[in-house]
Amino acid sequence: MSQSAVENKKVQSDKVAGPWKEAWRGFRKSKIAVVGMGIVIFFILLAVFGPLVTMQGINEQNLPERLLPPSSTYWLGTDDFGRDILSRIVHGARISLWVGFLAVVGSALMGSLLGILAGYYGRWVDAVISRIFDIMLAFPSILLAIAVVSVLGPSLRNALIAIAIINIPNFGRLIRSKVLSIKEDEYIMSAKAIGMKDNRILFSHILPNSMAPVIVQGTLAIATAIIEAAALGFLGLGAQAPAPEWGKMLADSRPYLTNAPWTMIFPGLAIMLTVLGFNLMGDGLRDALDPRMKS
Amino acid sequence: MGNRKIFSLAFLLLLLTLLLFACNNDDSADSGTDTGTDSGDTGDSGDSGEEKVLVFGRGGDSVSLDPITVTDGESFKVTKNIFDTLINFGEQDTEIEPGLATDWEAAEDGLTYTLTLREGVMFHDGTEFNADAVVANFERWAGGDADQFPYYGSMFGGFGDEDGHVIESVTATGDYEVEFKLKRPQAPFLKNLAMSPFGIASPTAVEAAGDSFGDNPVGTGPFTFVDWSRNDSVTIEKFDDYWIEDEPKLDRVIFRSIPDNSARLNALLSGEIDLADGITPSDGATIEGDDNLQLFERPSMNVGYLGMTVTREPFDDPLVRQAMNHAIDKQAIVDAFFEGRAEVAKNPIPPVISGYNDNIEGYEYDPDRARELLAEAGLPDGFDMELYAMPVPRPYMPDGQKVAEAIQSNLADIGVNAEIVSFEWATYLEKAANGEADAFLLGWTGDNGDADNFLYVLLDQDNIGSNNYTYYENQALHDLLIAAQTEVDEDVRNDLYMQAQEIIHEDAPWVPLAHSTPLLAGGSNVVDFKPHPTGSDKLSAVDLE
């Protein structure tokens, strides 16, 4: 702690590095965060390029070759339809990351907008928006997601929408509190004093200055979103057959837990590793971007 | 923040440990054996002068314990042990044997049946069983309607004065003699009487209980009703005055509902239950390899099928339905999801039933031919459809979801894009009965071992909206099936059913998939349990060692 504080001071005194570069230096210092980022980058590469190089088809069933243990032909074995588990996990990375990313972008956008409005205008706007957040947070998030999906009908897209919706209040509250403190800063006061329009104050001054916690929360939220998507898939409310979604793969292999554990272990590992990666990276980012660290 | 990292690491370690445990499971089959031995011990303790209690684990709860009011197998599993029927089925077949009636005689014209009843039989409430009791039961049923007593209507053609109603009168011609007069001959009449829904209830108890008789059933069977906690268990206990000496051997039977197949198997492994219904085929080999367990095969008398609603486009075209038949690789499905414990189906009735037409050649798995047929039907590019997959495991279809996925992949090969949908079981049946499904998975277990119980019930136009979910109608077929119902000569009758199967094969309202052999498992201490093909078992001869 004390050491890093000293380092930070040195960085500040240099006055060479911009705030982002400075954050990157802070981030690099945490080994575990770098490992997390490594995992995340690995899965992103897998999602982008993996499907181009896997040898086996993902949906072609080959029933005579079902439930084969890992071998040189099928590195991670085959599932109950004789499909290559490796190929399906690789394709599943695309689905999971895509859902996690889009859901978080969606909830961050909606949450930020509502949070800024609540924080900046206060009074009844704040009261209404904050109460809505409170109500949403009163539900266990997965329950709320299930409710949303059962209204919209089970599909991957609707699962994505549901996850985006349930994460809105997390972002909203974060931004709101940030805005509340920024609003009192001198540069906003002076902007108001020279008669700048609300729009411009909100979006060119307040928003960029409250982004750091959103980025941190965003990385951590991707991890949660991936788990939630997998949970919905497991319950049959997310991706539908034959999509190689990780949670669905887990659910499909449940009957074979004792006979063919590889059908369950590898998708489970994939979920665990991605989530772990995002969590570690998120922690590192928070340490690097947290203003309280710079004193 | 340090905390969080430590937590992550600890979590990672925990998961790795779990993983190792999971891998370990492979070679530690002996751990399962250990628990098995324990359960054997608890079973033995029942032997030492204490009560012999058999716990039967099954997939669902009963609907009602008044058998005439229901059609579901889970209800009959219990009522078959509380009620007796006038005529019994054989131990493991559907040949007719004496039950509450010791003897029967049919008149030449097939219009009069005289049944001699067993003497000295008592209902559980002390009422005497005699001809009046039989008449009272039939009067009660004939005076009802299809909502009250659905099975009576579909087996005997209607109620009261309705034209279709086969039974004209039931009269007591002596204390222990009953005469049935029929309006027209009904070939499977005696077999119908042996079906579980027609268990004879105590007339005094029916009168006393009124509508709540289903909660307080009273019959002449080997066990008396004790307690029913809904969605959990039904308890019945030994009836001391049962008319077969030395039976029942058990003191108490508890039917427990455990919906999840693997949870039920685990309950069996841990000794919580003694018998488990609905064993997943993939677990069969494991059970056979375990010395503390035994596997029971229920003689097959069922069919699992993919039905196509013939009133919906494009399934109104027989060519499309034939294409579907050619597109699906039944053998692969049977090998994979029934683990070979099933026979590929080509007809709607299983081969054990007389009248089965073995000359019919099933549609071969031939995607090219399927594509040709589709092109002929004007759909060279295929089409989009909804495929209903059943949400619950049934004896005729151990895993509807997986079978649906296999079919989906088969159909994709011929350009048909099937979206799998599923609903809660009751909704599923209702939607299918309303003709809302394009194609749906379903099946049927025979109740009396007669071809009529399959072909007429499932595919005749009279049963559209009830058990004919495909809305298939064909006048020529209808005429054949009605003629077969009234035909008493066995050979002529079988010939009619053979012709009927040819028509069905050509029109192809179904893709018949499989005739499965449902599996049950029990502890090695269970003796004389003989699963019955109808799916409900009389447990009076079963014992625990």
C-alpha cells in the first residue's frame, strides 16, 4: 500500500503520463490482474478465431460416436449426440462473451442515462428513479431474469434483454452517486454560472468524468452476466437447442454425470475460467482507476 | 481488495478439489456398493419380526384414487392394489384370468355374458361383495358422463341411453351371478372388464363419501388405503381378510413421488426407496453391474411416436408426412436414447398384440427419398415448423428433449427447419389435443392388450380431440375399426386390423418411433416383483427378504 502510494506520487510528479496511461501502469503492477486479462484475451481470441479453425462441425450429430471420452480425434470427448465438445465450447465462447458484452453495454447505457438524470436533477426525478431501482434490487436478480424471460418467451435474445434489464440499477446507482459529488465541483459550478445548457454539462462534462467506476463495474458485470446467461441456459430459458451455449451444455449432460463426466466438466471449466478472468481483471481495473488510491 | 483475491484463489482451489472428486468417481464404483450394503441391512431389519414396508418410488403423483374417474397410469399404480376387477390379466400378459368373477359364459351371439362371482369376499369397510355390489358399480358408471368417468365412455361407447353405449343392462340373476346384456357384440368386452379403471368399489362407501370417494377409496383389494399427502406419498397397508390366503406378504406399501429420474435412482442407491420406476436406459448397465440392485424389465406394450397434425399445413399433404417418415433415423435414436432397450416401430401397435401386421415394410431412413417427396409435394426448399418435445420422461419415451434434438438434426438434413418447443405437461397435452402443434412427440401404453385400445383410441375419427391428437380421419379406416370392434371371430378380426394398419401406413399421420422396454430397479431383497405390461403392478405377491 504505502509503496504503491509512493509510486503514485512519483508518477504524478512526472506529469508526463495521461490519466489512462497512468491507470495502465497501476494495472500492470497487479500480477493477478494481468493474469485475469490474459484469460479474458484468450477467450476473446477463441471466440473470434476459434470457430474458423475447429475441425469438427458443431451441430452435426453422429449418434454412433456418442459419449466418447477425450481422445486424439476428440480432444475433449463427445457429447450425447456424438458432437465434438471442444468445437462446441469454442463456439460457445462466442455466444457467452457476446451475451455478456451486449447485456452489459445495454444495462450500462440505460443505467447511466437514468443515473445521470436522477443525480443531476434530484428532487422528484431522483425519487422516482431511485425507488424503481430499489424495487428492482429487492428481487433476487436471477428470479427477475426468469420473470422477464417468461414474459418474453425463452430464447437467447430474450435472455440477453433480461440480463441487461436486471443490471440497470447497479449502474444507475453507481452513476447517480458519482454525479451527486461531481455536480458540486467548481468546474460544473462555473459551467452553470456562464450559462451552459444542461445537455452540454451532462454529456460533455459530467458523463466523461464519471466513466471510471462504470468501466470497473462493467468488467465485473460481464462476469455476472455470463453466469446469468449460463444459468438461464441451464434452466432451458436461454439459448435453445442446438446452440452450443455453455449453460445449456451443462444441463444437457446432467444425466451423464457418472458415465461421462467430461460432458459436464469442460463446459463448466469454460464458464469458471471466463468468469474468473473477468473478475480478476475487474479487480485490477478498480485498483488502478479508483481515485481514492491517488491522494 | 486483497480479500477478494484470496477469495478467488480459495474458490479456484475448491473447484479443483471438486473436479478431482468428480474424476475419482469413475474408478470408485465400490463407494456405491458401500451404500448399497447399508440399504440391504435396513431391509433385513424388516425381516426380524417387524413390519415389512416397501417404498415404491415413481415419477408422479396420482390424480385420484377412484380409478373410474381417471386415465393416468400413476393413479392405477395405486388403485390396482386397493381394488380388484371382475376379471384379471395374467401375471405378465393380458390373457384373461379369474378375478372377482370365478367363471364366465358368453352366449353364441356375443350379446349376453353371465359372470359367476367369488363368494366370501369382503370390502375393506366390511360390506359384503355380491352381485348387487357389481350392479351398483355399473349403474353408477353408466349414469355418469365423459367428464366424470372418461374411460367408461371410451371403452363401452357411451353412457346411459346413448346410441353408442354397448351395455344395455346389468342385472343380478342370483346372489353371486351377474348378467350383462349388450346392444351389439364387443370383442374385447372381457378384456375391458379387466382394466384397472373398472375396479369394483364398495357401494356403501361410495354412497357415504360421495364426491370425495377418490380421497377415501374402499375396494376388495389386497391393501387398504391409509393416507395420501399430495405430491409426496400414498400409503396403503395390508388387508387382513384378503381373499387370497397368505397375501399380501407386505405389511405396508408407500408410493413416493420423486419426479427427477436421477434423484429417484439416488434414493434407491441410498436405500430410501426399495423399488424405483422410470429408470433411464443409460443407467440400466450400472444397475445390472451392482450386486445390491436388480433390474426389472417391464414387458413392452407401448409405442412412442411423432404425431403430425394433419389439419395444419404442410402436414395436410400425405407426401410431406411420408417424407418425415423417411427423414428420421429411428434406429440411431433407439440405439442412442433407449440404449437399445427398444424395438424400432413401424406400426402404431406393438408386435406382442394380436393383429400386428408384420408384412408392412417400415419407411426406411433415406434422406434423399425424403427430399424427393418434399419436392413432389411442392416444397423443394423445405419449410419451417414447430416440434413439440415432451417435458417429462415417460415409459415410452425416456427423454423427449433429446429425441427431439435428434429429430431436429435429421430434419435439418432435408431442409426442414424445426424449432423445438416445450410446455408444462398438462399444457402440452392440451395444446396438442387442440391441434396447435405442427408435430409432437407422444406415446401410449396399452391398457388391455387389444389392438382396439391402440388403433381405435389413437387414430379413429371418433377420438379426435381426446386421444387422437393428429386430427387424422379416414372413413375407410373408421369402418374397418368399427367392424373389428363388433367382430367376434378372432381371425376375421385380426385381418381387419391388418388392413387398418396398411391404410395408416399409407396415410402416415405418425412417425412411429419405438416400442420401448421400460426399466425398473429394486434392491436385491425384493422378491417376486413381476412388472405388468400395462404399467401398473399388483404388489400382493411381492415380498422383502
